[in-house]
Amino acid sequence: MRRFLFAVLCIAVMASSAMAMDMKPGKGVTLKPGRATWNTGFFQEALARRGLEELGYTVDKPKDLQNPIFYKSVALGDVDYWVNGWFPMHDSQTPKDFDEKAEKVGYVVKAGGLQGYLVSKKEVEKFGIKSLDDFKRPEVKKAFDSNGDGKADLTACPPGWGCEKTIKHHLDAYDLRDHINPVKASYEAGMAAALGEYKAGKPVFFYTWTPNWTVFKFQPGKDVMWINVPKIIPTEDQKGSEDRMVATGVTGAVTETLSPGFVVADIMVVANKKFLADNPAAATFLKNFKLELVDIAAQNTRMNEGEKSQKDIAKHVDEWIAANQDTWQGWLEAARKAAK
């Protein structure tokens, strides 16, 4: 009888140990994440990292990388993944062997990336602004010229960002070089300056995207309006996606059907193929990792209001997990099952 009880006890201990191992399928493995240079993507990275740590992985501090450098690095295996892919916008920034070495494994926010140009509502109504073409008019240029060079100043994208190339294309395709000056300094600094000018009653003209704190601070329809490009002239990378270059029912758009000049993008996870094959738990977690656009934008707004330290972002992650326990535990459970 004692031998029987001892055997049962041994089996129970072994089963308990096995269960504990299943709870941490990534134990002993160190991951190397990448992270976008725009801070509106920091929350997604921190939340994904927390989940992978819950699965037992040791996750290094993320490397902040410009898009082309990340895609080259993930193909080489120098980094394992990031959750900041924007497609098809980033397709042109991937290396030739990208599809052989790396993979788009899941949608963080499908069709979550709306991009375009916004103008202060007061000036839209005063000058009847509908599209970028209106910035060829002398009175419009003068209203938005802050440095006296005779051009309207546009808060644009820093060098290296995917949107920089598209804005350059727009200036050339619509013959706007002599009419619009794209300011390419730090985006955060540029938008902070624009917010200050707006509060002082001055016009604003800027590029932005969603999710982003800017559409919380500058409310479309109340403070600013989305404007059109004169007509759809796609870049080489946009060709074939023209049907995704229009959007209807956009709050704060100057027209019911908006032609923003950008493809509405899917925000996706991108990872090295070998990493995915070697780590089924991580692969499954990242594939299932999906967020609501409103949650990202709300967190971005808190960052803009001063809660932007790593400690603050960790707190935002804690609060999101507490408010979304069913979703969170579902992701972890699926990842653990995939590792068995």
C-alpha cells in the first residue's frame, strides 16, 4: 500500500512539474525584438514583450530601428520580430530575400493605418480648402507660411520613414514643390510646435496617421479636417492597391469619399522564419496578438500628456491586461498548447 501511495505521489509530482514547464515553454530562450522609431508603436511592443515573458522567454531590450534596417536585420536573424509592420506601405523597404527569410505572421490592427493630411478647420472653411491643390493659391500659401519663404509649411515625416517617400512623390506628382515646404525635423517636436501654434490661434497643416495621439489632440471635424490629394496618382509601391486609397465615412473629412493619397495599411507582426519555426509558442502568441485601434490611440494620448517613461508604459500594459483578461489568457493558453 505504501509503495502504491509513493508511486501515486511520484506521478503527481511529475505531472505537476510537466504542467509547470508547459506554463513556461520559452524558458531558457532569449528573444531579440525590434521596435519602431515612432513612439506611438511603443505600447504594442511592450504589450507583446510582456506576453512573451509570461511564456517564459527572456526578452532583450528592443532595438529602435529605422524601417529598412529592421527588415534587413530580421531577414538576417539579427533581430527576431517586431509588431510595427505597416503593409503594403513598407513593402518597398524590405530586402530582396525578405520572403525567404522573414514572414508577416499576424495583424495587430487590420486596416488600422489611415494616413493623410489635416488642416485646421477654421482655414478649411475660410479658404474653401478641399485638396493639396488649394495650396497653390497665393492667399492659402501666405496663411500657412511661417518662415516667410513664400511656401506653406507642412509638418511632414523625418528622413527614413516610409511616409517621407510618399510625401515626396505627392510634391512632385501634383507640382507642389514651389508651393509646399515639408518640414522634416523630429515628428514629435514638429507636432508639439503645431499644437502650440494652434492653441495660439494660428493655422496648422500636417501629415499624420492612425493610431496616433494627434487625432485626440486635434479632433477631426472639430479642430482639423482631413483633405484630399487632387487625384489618385499611385507610387510604384501603391500600384495595384488603388482600391485601398479611398475611404468613406471618415470623421472630419472634407468630402464623403476621402482620397488621402496613401493606402490604408494593415499593422502587422513581422518575424524571422527560423525564429518562428524554433519557437511555436512565441509564433502562436504573435499570430494571435490583436488590438483595438481606440486602445492604442488612448494610450498614445496618455504618452503625449507626459506618461511616456518605460515605467509609465509598463503601467499602461498592466492596466490593459487587467481590463482584457479573457483575451490575454486566451492568447497565452493558445501559445502554451502550440508548444506541446
